[in-house]
Amino acid sequence: MTTALTRRTLSSLLGLALVGAAAGSAYADKKYDTGASDTEIKIGNIVPYSGPASAYGSVGKAMSAVFKKVNDEGGINGRRINFISYDDAYSPPKTVEQARKLVESDEVLFLFGVLGTAPNTAIQKYMNAKKVPQLFVATGATKWNEPKTNPWTMGWLPSYQSEARIYAKYLTAQQPTGKIAVLYQNDDMGKDYLKGLKDGLGDTSLVVLEESYEIAEPTVESHIVKMKSANPDIVVLFTTPKSGAQAIKKLGEMNWKPLTIISNVSASTAAVMRPAGVENSQGVISAAYAKDASDPQWANDPGLGAFRELLAKYLPEINPVDSSALTGYNIATTMVEVLKRCGDELTRANVMKQAASLKQFAQGGLLPGITLTTGPDDFQPIEQLQLMQFKGERWQLFGEVMSGELK
């Protein structure tokens, strides 16, 4: 009897050992860092829901809507997204406070879609020291594409330099000897744009005037007057919306009609072109990478149809023509794809590895022909844009999709 019991006991223990080994093997196939588990992926975000840049709050709201939809459909590889989004009022010290809270108290897996150049600059050193991804930041500064010095920070938007190089390509083809006057905001953004233009032109002698202005200046009208005295053929406006509208309006009031280019960040029909005067805006050139939900040509587009459906169900208070909401939707769509590719290895290192492994990834909110590509030495997902010209009441795309890469 003792022998029989011993055998049964040994058999049971062996069975338990085999079950334990199998469970251990299954567990070994899954790798998690802080913020991830069998059931959840915790993501941190910081957006200005209040303060002077609160209009960008719809970026964060659209991101949240994307993740709610994903959760309603079963999550990503069976895991729900816990999206924690805080307000920093576009104040860098507040951004630092919120980033520390997300990393140290909320214990998120990574930060995603933090908005603004100054806010992201304020936390970049901290995030890289902590080795926590600062992923797909919502700003076009070139400094987010420095994988050797900041391997945990990656951009998403086309860089200001890439965009400006595209304008240089256009000008080189259309007016190769045209004299150029540039108005640029005296900060990282304006200087990035100016560098990209000059790099793309090659012959910097064509730039006859580089006129800077401070963001706090109430008006840029005097700068436009000064630019006219240089008698350029081309005026390039690397401005934010308020200054861009003032510049175009002043050009019209002076009845001065040089070839005019304005940066994508100031290409809003509602915030720039209409306040400047539709009659003054005719013929102005800019560039785009995303579809314009207010453009009739995309009325039946499946990609924007999915965006409109998302807003109708999860965010009915947001106007579908809100370009900031589309930006949030587009960035979150990329994030979902990266997390799908992570599978059961939800470590911070693997999140960065998958984010840096996109190859011509297309998504519905982007213009046809514009895709996302990254690599271990390329943290700039989008480097293509298409030129557009303001005609009548709206922007009209023209030409081919162009790359802003510096060959």
C-alpha cells in the first residue's frame, strides 16, 4: 500500500512539474516591462487641453478615441490600452511635472504623442536618462531624429527641414535664378525651416534677405515692408498662424504679388487664409502630407470615412474638419500598428525597435503616396509632402509627392 501511494504521489508530482514547466515556457514567451501585462498596456500622454494652445486639445482627444475603439474591439493582442493623458497648458515646467508623474507614479510603459517643441525639449533628457520611449512626438523639429544621442525619442510629423527642402526643390525648378526673401520666427522652428531651405537650394546667394521676428511681436507688418525694399522675386514665410495671416494680408494691402510660400503649420484655411483675406491668399503655395477633411475630393474617401465614423461614435463634439483631430488620429493609428507588431514582447526596447522598423507603412489619413519609413538610424517617419496652391476658397494639390530627404 505504501508503494502504491508513493507511486501515485510521484505521478502527481511529475504531472504538476510538467504543467509548471509548460506554464513557465508560456510565460517565458512573454516579456514585459513596467506598464505592460497579460491584460493591459499603459500609455502616457501630455497635451495642452487648457491655456494658449488649447486648440490642440483635440489631438489628445482623437488619440483617446482611437484607443477606445481598439479596446471595444478586443484590444491589441488581447490587451486593453490604458491611455493616461494629462494637461500641461503648453508650459514646459508643467510638462516636466506631468512626465515624472506618468513615469514614476502611473508607471506607464512609454510616453506617446506629447505635443509641442518646447514641452518635448523640456523632458527629452529625462526620458532618455530613464530609458523610457518618448514616442511619435507631435512636433516637426529636427532634433527628434537623433537616434545616436537620443535613442528613446522619435518624431512622427515631417520635419520642418524636410518640408523646406521640398520648397527649395520647387523653386530651383520653377525660378532657378529668383531672388528670395525669408521671414522666419526667431526660434528652433524658424531656424529649422531656414536651414532646410538653404540646404535644399545649395546656392544660398539666392537668399537676399533673412528677416527674423519674435513670436511676442504684435505684428510683422514692418518686416514685410522691409522685405519689399530688397526687391525679391519670391517671399517665403516660415511663421506660425497669426504672423502668417498678417504677412499675407500686408502683401495684399501693398498690392505686392511676389511668388509666396507659407509653411504647412500656417496653411490653415480657417486660421490663416481667410483672416488674411481670400483675395490676398490667391496663388500662395504650401505643402501637405495629410488629407484635408474639408476638401470635397475626399468626400467619399474610405480612409477619411473611417476617421469620420470614429468621431461620430466616440467624439461627436469634434468637427471632422478639425485638422488637429486628424493629426491625433493619424499618429494613434501608427501607434496601434507598432503595438500589434510587438506581440507578446512588451518591453520598452522592443517598442522602440518596432517603431524603428516601419517600411513604407501607409494609412488612410495620409495623402496617396505618402508612407512611413523608419530604421535604426532614421527616426523621421514621414519625409514626403505634396505641394498645394490656394485657389478660390481652398487649397488645391498639384505635382507629384516629393521627398524632403537630403541626398
